[in-house]
Amino acid sequence: MGSAALKASLVGFLLGCSQPGDAQVSEELVRGYLWPSSAAEFQDAEARLATDRSLVGVSRMQMHDLEEMLRRGPVLSMPDQNGADRRALDVFTVKGPGDRDIPVYVLAPRRYTADTEWPLMFAMHGGPPGGAEAAHRGALGMVEVWADAAERAGWIVASPAMVHTAVAEGRTAERLPYEIFHEEEAKAVIDAVRARYRVSPDRIVSTGISLGSNFSIGYGAAHPDWFSAIVPVSTEGDSRELLLRNLASVPVYVLEGSQDPNIRGVDGPRALSEILTSFGYDLTYREFGDRAHEGFQEHYADVLRWLDLRPRRFSPREILRVPHSGIIPVARRVHWVESNTRQGVIRARAVTPTRIEVASRWTGELTLFLSDPLVDLDERLEIWVNGARVFAGIVERSIRTALEEAKAPGDERRVYAARVTVSVPDGAGPLGVAKALSEELRPRHPEGRLSFWEMYAQRALEERFPDVGFGGEEVALPRRLTGAAPEQIGIRITDVEAGGAASLAGLEPGDVLITVGGEPFFQGRGGVVGLHQWMVRELRTTPAEYELTVWRDGRETTLSATYGLGPYRPAGP
């Protein structure tokens, strides 16, 4: 169909679908919005979504029809070539965030065709590498070590050459300056592979050896809705209960050698195993007394059989979001609940088809993304937060919402028919429920020392961003300030570093700092020190603007500060 005919068809469709609930979702709308072939096609679809009232208040069957369209996925940009010899490597470069080039090695099974979906093994090499050449060798090695098992089981293997994680100058026993491979870079690679190959979104597994294994743990805990499972190999493990709590919906398969000389000790992976087992999470831990820091290629066929039984849990009825001190912070959104702060602790349960119960602390608002597998959207829904009812009513299904929520993360299987935003209630009763949750999650297992990979990465980040450029003390918020979250406080500025980002933004001693980048402060959460802890993990080399909301002279004032990671200190004694 030509563009003129397509536009005429859409106009006719709009004229015939003016009543809510009458939508017959078209392939053109879905593909034009999620996988457009041109900017004009997307703009047409976006305009349709914004104006067509018939896309709101649809039936369960209409939402089911949309899901069927989404399962068919996009039209692939890469032709199905090399069919006779799919063992030939596909090597290409992904333009990642910050304009970085990320080389990627991909190997598909010989029997690969684009008319069916294939599971993907996202495999990361160890390191930090000594240079770009070592990173390329590592990526190629990861593809090769999985190749035979993946060929037999029908898996695609993709490995990024993490060239920018190479060690910078000035390496010593105490200093190993390098950058981590951030989760947004991993997502960019996965998205690029999915644009070239027919990958099942519900069967993407993150694995890695050594440093790559700890990236896998970090990604799984930060984004438990991304992966069907993670497979850390020769890992340093992790003993932080708060971090590991986030793996409730992510099966974990660990392969470890007890003679490994390249980690602090086998206590790290053993602690990970003990903690996940104590939580009742889905874990297989295999430790070999005669093995060291290496791959376990002969066991990968068993691993893939184990993974075949574990597709991604799209919409678990209970979820946890627990912030932690790990270098890869947990996303504000986990599955079907989103916190409006990075600090929010959340446990959400769909206890019946018509009732959701949430316990939450250190957040002011929650957004819930709802679907028919989770609740009955034909019935009146109740949402309770910290023991108080905050919503009661019918929630309409919306094709508009479903497509927006599929496009935002680039994941067409995450079909949420509705979203509801609620405020976290204040008062003694709700606050008691919130405090009980954080007390219940208090770690019982002693945390070990930071693993080598994270210790060095943390030191490198603090070298590049030693402080936020001001000091302050916790104070109560001004009484006239409205919309504050429970337990929210302010920071009275006591000193400002001359020439720093905060000073250039106009922050002054005596100001009461309310939010930074929209993030509030809460009583007992570390104040300026806590702010530095999350900023050092969030900042990148490319500077970014942060809005500072302050109380000055009896009113709110907004400032803008530009922060970014600075250079490493000069190498030398």
C-alpha cells in the first residue's frame, strides 16, 4: 500500500472508530508506532494514539488481539543470509550511549531462520582488559566457548567487546582505574542484536566469566524484568542481601571452582549461594574442588537444558524493589511497580484478582502497571498502600497505554493495559507498616569485603567524582512546602565549594536543599553523603544537568547544576 493510500485508510479508520471500546487495532498502527520505517510513519501513528478515543476502554479480547500482533514482532532489517553456513561470525559495531562504539560478535545456529524466535545468550568476557585487542579476544572467546552447546540447543550467542573498560594508566596494587560496562550499554547491544535476529524477548539470558559474571549479577538485580535468568561463571559472587533480594524473579545458575586464585576467595560465591538459598530463590550452585578461574564448557549443555525450563517471568504476583550499595543501582521501575524516587523500598502483591497490597518506604508516589494476567480489569480494583486504601474503582484498558509501555523499554512482550499512580499515605499507621518492611529486609548475613572488580571500580569513580561540592545538615522541611513524601527532610547548606558545579549553579550557604534531580532527602538516609553515593554511580563522562530545588527567602527556587565524571588523576608516584 502506498503512503497516500495508507493515509486515506487511516483517515477512514478514524472516522469509523469514534466511540470508546470500538477499536479494531490495525497492524499499521502497531508497526508504525513500535517499529516505524520512517519518521513520518511514526508521527502518523503517534497522532492516532493521542487523538483516537476508541483506543481507551477496550475489551479483554481486543487487548488479546493486540498481544497477538506484538508477538509477531518487527520486520528484521538484516536479511536471512549465510543460511548454508550460519557458523560464520556476524561482527558489527553498536553505537552506544555517550556515542561509544561497541564491537559485537554474534553466532547463530546453522538452522537459524527468521520465521521463528530463538533464545539469546548475552555473554560478557572477563577483565578489566589490558586494551582493545584483549577485549576483542575476550568477546570472541565467549562466543567460541558457548558455540557447540548453543548450536545443538538452538541458541544465539552474542558477546560485546567491552573495549572502554580497559585499564587506564597508573595501575598499582591499590589502584586499577577502569570503567564498568553500564547496563544501558548492555541494553543497546541486546537491542541491536534483536534488530538483526529473531530473538525471543522472554528467553534472554545474561552470562559472563569473571568480571562479566559480576556484571550479570548487577544487571539482574538492577533490571530483574530484562532477563529470563543469569549464569555467573568463575564469579566473585556477592554477599549483599539487599542487592540479592532483587533477584526474586531471576533464576541463577552458578559455576565455580574452589581453587580460583583470581577472586578474593570462594567465600564470595558461597555467600551468594547461601543468601539466595535462604530467600528460597531459584538457584543452582555448582562448585568444583579441582577447578580454578576458568570456563566450564563441558557443562554448558546442562545449563541450556536448565534454562529451557525457565522463560522470563513477565508479571510475577509478588515483587520486591530494594535499593542497595552496589555499583549498578536498582531501576526505579521493577516489573509492574515504579517508585518516584531511587530510594524507594517496595513490596507489592496482587493478593486477589481485585486487590493489590503494597508496602513502601522512602517514596512519595507509586505507579502501578496493570495487565489481565495480574488482575481482573473488568472488576472494581482496590489498591492498598501501607495498610491504607488509596484507590478503589474500575481501571480501563487502553491500547494507547499498552503501546506506550511496550515502546518505552523496547520490549513488546511487556503489555500493560493500564497504569495507576497513587500517593504513599502519611500518618503513624502507614509509617509503621513502612518501617516494618525495612526492618524485615534488614540484612541478617554479614557482608563480606567488596569484590576486587567493584572495589577498584568504586575507587575509580570516587577519584573522578570525589564529592558533590557542598556540605549540609539535615533539617525539617519548611511548613509551607506542600506535596512532601513521608519522612522527607531538607538539607541546610553550610558550605559551598568555590568554582564547583553547585557554586556555579548559585547554591548558597543557608539555602535549604529540597531535591536534586527530582530526588528528595529522607531522615536518616545519609544526607549529603547519601547523595554522593547515588550520584557517583549515576554520573557518566558526558555531563548532565541536575535541577536543584531550594528553599530561599521564604519561597522555592530552582537552580541548574551540571555534573559529570572528571578525568582520572595523572599517573605517577
